[in-house]
Amino acid sequence: MTPTATVLLVFGRGVVAGDAGYRLSAGSAARAGAAIGYVRAHAAEFRRAAGARVVFTGGWPHGPAGAPGPPAGYREAELMLALARAAGIDGYARLHAETRSRTTLQNLAHTVQDGLLAGEVFTPARPLGLVSHPWHLPRIRFLAGKVLGLSGAALLDVPVAGPDPVPAGRERVARAASRVCYLGLRSPEALLRRERGLARSAQRVADLFGR
């Protein structure tokens, strides 16, 4: 029998800025919806669990580098949390928003640094639920192993149903790059430093070839 994850980490898929303000992308809304559906399907377990919580992650992942993000209340995680609250999910679990991150690694690292998983111990009998699209979950699992030290049955996939087209080759490259670039690193701080260094290097290359 598959155990229920009564702590969920929900990964965003983007915020769209338009004339009417900021809104979730279809992918982000689908991920929030998957978390809502999971909590409703396991309502009894969530009500019984001490410390049941849903952590929504994401700031403004698709915003231009250096550009200001959405105002408070309209960041990716906040918009997903608002959907969950409107659906009544705060009656089953505490809801939290991690709003600083722009990448999957930052989602995990900032969640730890902000203390949003403080006091939790995850095991195969009480796993941490990861909510995202199926193509994204293998990379999340790898990075969760780095940041959280969790693997295997201590992590429970909560996949989003429905299409979310991403070039398969691009995600394979992202997974392979993560394995090479973060080799030997374990702490959130070290991983974030490496990510910042890689981003600076990529920007220098882009600037060089853009001239």
C-alpha cells in the first residue's frame, strides 16, 4: 500500500504578466490543482497528521534576468497558495509560500533556508510529496537528494495529469548538466554558489557571442 505524503512541495511553472496584471501560467495552475486534488483525495490522513503542510515554491522564474519580479502577493508561489486557499485546502494543512526562487534548485534550497521543512523527518513510511509534471520529477528527485539528502521511497511523486509540452531533449540535457555541475556538492549554500557561478559564465559567453 502506497503511503500518503502529508507534506507536499509544489513546484511552479511560470507567471504570466499582462495588461490585467500577473497570473499563473497554465502549467503552474495545473500543478496547484494537482496539489489540491491530492489533499482532497487524502483528506482524512491530512487531518490526522501532525504538521501536515503544503509548501508552494517560486518567485518569477521566467522573468528577465535582473528585472524586478511581481509585487508582493503576485509571485508564483503566492498565486498558487491563493488557489489552494480558495479551494479550502487550508482546512486540511498549513500553507506556505517560498517566493525567492527562479530555478528548481533554488526552490529546494530556499525552502530549506527559510525553515519551511523544519522539524520534519521523511521516511518511506512518511515520505515527502513532490508535485510537478512527470518530465520534471526525475530532476527534482536528483536535486532533492543533493539538498535534502532524501532518495528512493522517502520521496513520493505526485505527478500532474494533462499535457505540458517540453522538448524531451532539453530536459535530458538539464538533468545531465545537473549531475555533472553539482558533483560532490551537498549543502544548499554550496549548490547555490555553484549555480550562480554557472549563470555568470553562461552570461559572459552570451555577451561574447552577442557582440
